[in-house]
Amino acid sequence: MSALPFDTQRAAATLIAFVGTFFIALTVGRFLKRRAGVRLGVLYRLFCLALAAYAALWTYGVALDLRNHVGTALVLLGAAFVIALVDRYVWDLYFEKKKQTPIPHFPRQIVALLIYLITLLIVLWYGYRADKWLTGLLAASGAATIVLGLAGQNLLSGIIAGMSLQINRPYKVGDWLQVGDRFAEVMEINWRSTRLCTNDNIYLDIPNNEIVRTTIINLHYPTEAHAMRIRVGVDYNVPPNRVKDALARAAQSAKNVLPSPPVKVFLVEFGDHAVTYEIKYYMGNHARFNETNDAVRTNVWYELKRQRINIPYPIRTLQLERRSQPAREGHEEARVILRGEPLFQCLSDGQIDNLVKQSELNHLAEVSVSKNGSTIPVATLRSGDCFGEMSLLTGEKRSATVRADGDCYVMEISKDVMADVIRDSPDCLRKLSELLAKRKMETEGILKDAATSSADQAAKQREYTATFLRRLKTFFAL
């Protein structure tokens, strides 16, 4: 068998090189697309054709000038392939999936443009020997770049700062930030600025090159729970531990204050006219920052008022104070209420006056205590009603919580004050026992039960009266 002519062999080798190179490149592209998710389109197919053509020309031995033109197309189309790989492995897999940092479209386009420009310069410099022409062009464009850079340096610095914020992610949309003395929610982050909305519904558009130079506190990182601090000055005469207990109770019961971590109180300064304490509490809903601070300060005022702990004025002048008129009016009203209450009808007018003088008139705000997170309303008290008589007279633990719907004055009668009244009126002990027995029977429904005879009711009355009499004597040590 005679050998094939040289031209036939070269043509066959050229065809094999073209077809083989094209299908190998196409197979690699399909593998990257299916397995790695690299987005390849028409440009990659053109790249495969250019690569196959370059391999065929090189195999056939075409002149160098034609190969340079095909090689130029190959390199430029290869840049598109490199950009597709960068999009997939750098932007998608590394930043978005691994770093959880989404990269906007603008920086991706900038990087793609740089890759194309660098590829074009390489082709012109080495493929077409245009180094002298490029040197002059780069010198002229360098001067133009300086002029444009000086004119648009704020815009460029904003773009670079925006890219830095997108990559480093010091905050994200929905986070609450403390910028200076403002508290604001992040509404939008773009390549030029960051848009915030304060808790007063004021929108701020801060350029990124300014916000990167500002000290920012992210109130959502690492968690939404962040500590806030409030200072209050208290009278020197009150022991610190007593003040700390009162302030901690007041802050912990305020709305929007988190139960954990617990409230802490620190003594921070001995001032000219007061001892300064700092309350540290945690909150999560920073949109209600003003409401939470107001609730804490309001609770502190009422708690200190109840505990008779003064918030002193600055010591500048001597201030003489008389007993306020509301307190006297409150005592007069308390006498009328106690005189009309069946529990105290056995007392004389003088004993009622002593009872009012020795009792405490407290100014209370809205208070609510619940068990296991739920409350069940059982009754509604009006002005002039009394409550807590069973605990006062027998020492029983309270079975209900009284919640004030608003500010009110409450007369608190202590055990010691009531004991003095009972010692002065021994006959009152029997009447109190009978009254407590009657109220217990009403609570149990005995008086309303038609099936219960009068004799049984009387027997039950005597039994309960005797029981309460013994308990009263034991409780008041009579």
C-alpha cells in the first residue's frame, strides 16, 4: 500500500486538530456548566471555534500574520471565559456562599472591564508590537486620568467605600445603628450612599466615604440584645444596697426591658449633692428606644417615691418646704373612706385619725404582676374600696394582684399600726372576727346557697368567727 501524499496527510491532520480541539473545549465547557454552575453562553462557543481554528492553522502551517489575527480573537474570547469563571468561583461561591456577602452588579462589571482592558493591552503589546504607540497613548491618557480623578475623587471614593461596605458587611439592611447620638435603621446600601431611617422617621442619606470615617455601633451584632445605661442621683442618706434594689426592680418591670441578662445597678459617683447610680438594662427592639427609656425613668421615679428615697435638687439655696396640699386632701379623703368601710366601723373618730396619721399615703403608677405570663381579671375596684384586709389581719399570702390603671393615691396600713389600734379597742377584735367570717362565707357562697339552713349558717358563722379570733390573737400577739 502506497503512502498518502503529504498534502493529504496535512489536510487530514488539520481537520482532526480542528474537530478534536473544538469538541474537547466544548466538553470542558459543558462539564463546568453542569458540575460547577459556570454560566457559559455564545461567547464561549465562539471561543471554542477560535481555539479550534488556531489549532488547525498551526497544524497546517499557515503564515504567522493570519495566526496572529486568529490568536487575537482567541485571547479576547478567552477573557470572556475567565470572566465567567471569576463570576462563578469568586463572586458566587466564595463571597456569596462562603462569606455570606452578596456582591452587587456594579463591582462585577468593573472587574470584567479591567480584565478586558488588560487582555487588549497584552494583545496589542505582544501580538502586534504596538508598544511605542501604546506608550504615547498611556502617557496622554495618564494626564487625562489625573484631571478626571481630581474632578471626580469624591465620586470615586464613594464607590470604593461602597464596595468596601459590601465586602466587609459591617451592617446590613434591617440593622439598627447608633451613629453619633442618633439611632437609625438601615434601609438601603448602594454603591454611593447608605440610607437610614431614625426612630423619629427622619430619613438620612449618608455618602459611603463619610460613613466609613464615622464611629458606628451596630445594635444587631452579634445579637439584637444590647445594654443601655441611665444615670440617676439619689440622696446621700439612703444606703446604697437599698437604692440598688429599688432601681433594679423599677428597671426590670419596665416595658421592652429584656428579662435576661438581668438588670444591674452600679454606684458610679459621689457628687456635690447626690450619689449617682447607673442602671444597666438590656433591650432588643431598638425601634422603641425612646419609649423604653421613658418607661425605665418613669418606673424609677415612682419606685423611689414609694420607697421614700429622694432625688435631691442641686444644693444652691436653702429651700423650705411645707406639706403639700394634695397630701392633706388625701388624708381627709382617707378618713371618710375608712369611716365608711365596715372593717373599721368599730373604731372611734380618734382611732381613725391615728390610723390615718400613722399609715403611709403612696403615689402609685400603673403596676402589673402576672403569674406564668398570664393574668385573669377577677374584680374592678373603685375609689374608696379597700383590699388586702385578709393579709393585714391574718397574715395570709395574697391570692390576687391589684393593678392600677393610672396614677392614684393608696393608703397603706401596716401590721404594727393595726396592732396598736386593736390593743386600744379589745371589743373591736370580736367584731373584726365576725366580719372576716361573714366575708369568707360570702366567698364560699354559703350565704347564697338556698339549700343551707339558717341553723347551719349560724353554726358556720360561729365556727369561722372562733377560728378568725384565734388567728387574730396569734398574728397580733395578743
